[in-house]
Amino acid sequence: MRRFLCLLLLLGARTAAADDPKFEYGKHDEVKDVKGVEWIAAAEAGIVLTTGNSETTTASGGIHASRKAGDNKLSFDASAAYAKAGLRVISDQNGNGTIDNPSEIQTVSSLTAETLASKLRYDRFLTEFNSLYVAALASRDVPAGKESAFGGQLGYSRRLYKSATAETVAEVGYDFSRENPVIGPTISIHSARAFIGHKAVMTEGTTLDASVELLTNLNHENLTTTDDMGNLVDGGAFKDTRVNTKVAISAKIGLNLAVQMSMELKYDNRPGPLPIKNLAMGFQPEADPFDSIMKASFIYTFVGAKPPEKK
């Protein structure tokens, strides 16, 4: 039993260098047959600890909850990831050009992931194919140079395709984000947003969820980062383009338990300042524009209250 629990924790753990947004979109079928109020919630968690020659601490968790009533749906998603590694470095303390004392081999802790992401979204379904949405977001991603970020979204959602086993939805709208970098002044970003998501039943109990989100800034951003030539990066309109993609496959292994494998790719054409200290005056390189997350997790649905069927 102990080995099985360790396996669950290992598969549920993740390390990441970017926030983990939930690409959720509303469907009229979710609410059209709801006569009362329906609550659903699910959670996931994982942890990995190693000591000795390898010193690492990795922890992750997430929660999803939704409330459906009539033509209205309210959903909440939150996720967190933390990873810290101990790296061995050398320090020639006596200056003889060699490492000849155990004290000259030290372990330095390095934070490799510290991300938080949350999203509260409301969907109002107008017809079977059309709906409006509004959302509030908050996140944190220190390795990517973002101390915190707060914002909101609103827009229009349209069902493009629907069959017995698959569905495709597209969204267009407005996104606002106020980012507080680890280094430098706060930045406000007004963006146009486009999204397309596809869900399909592959086999009984196995589903595919794929999505692409595109954001591009409409306003000029006063950036403090520099390029390879030492010049300030251009923060003009349509320069700060961000692309978020996700592919996930989930399979039920019990009444309330499912296992999910997912891959996320993120691109930011104007990433935040690289969080490194003691840089030369006027030199502020950007963080890496690409981030990827590969994740294996167990998801447990602990609330699934449905209204009684009408006789």
C-alpha cells in the first residue's frame, strides 16, 4: 500500500516554469437540463522529496469547482507548483587554484518553480450555440520574472461544431493584465484574445482536450528589458504576442478517479525581466520566451451533486 501511495504522489507531481491556466469554456448542454443547482468539484495534489546526493522538493496542487443553474455557470480553477533543488558548487576559498577541502564544496539552494494561477469565470448562455463570458484572473511566476499578475477577460463564445462524441468552441474577446515584475515597474497590458478548443471522446471513459489561446497587446508597453545589443526592447502595439497551447488525455480508472496526461507549450514574445541580481547598469535581459509543462496526475472528483430527475 505504501508503494502504491508513493506512485500516486510521483505521478501527480509536476515542475513548471510558467503559470498553469485552465482553458475552460462553457457549453449550453451543461446547463440546459439543469432544473435546480448543480455543484461539481475536483482536486489533485502531488509531492516529491529527495535527500542525500540529490536534494529536491517539489509540490503541486489544483482544484476545480463549478456551479450550474439555469442558463448560468460559475466556475473556479486554481493551481500551484513549487520546486526547489540543492545544487553543489565549488568555491576555491584558499585561492590555490584547486579544490582540496570538503568545505570548498557547498550546496546552494535554487528555486526552479514558484507558480500560482487562479481563474473565476461566469458564462451566460444565450442560445444553444452562443454565450457571453467574463472572468477574473490572478497568477504568480517568479522564475519567469513575474512577481504577480492580476487581470480580467470578457467576450463572446460560439460553438462551431457538435457531434455525439466531439465539440469545437471558439472565443473572441478582450483581456487586461496588470503585471508586477520581479525587477522593474508595473506594466498594464490591454490585449485582444482569441481561443479555440476541441473536446472529444476517444473511447469509453477516455477523453481528449486540446486548445490554443492567442493574446496580443493593443497598447504600448514601457519595457525595461534589453536585447542582445543592449537596446531597450520595443513595447509597441502587437509586439507582446502570447500563445498558450494545451493537449490533455484523461482516462477514468474508477467512479471518482481519473488519470490525466497533458502537455502545455507557452510562448511570450515579450517575456518579463530575467530575475538575476548584480547585473550591470542598463543591462536587463529577458527571461526565456518559451515554457513547457509535461504533467501526469490523478484527479479525484469529491463533489458531484446533481438535482433529482423530474418525474
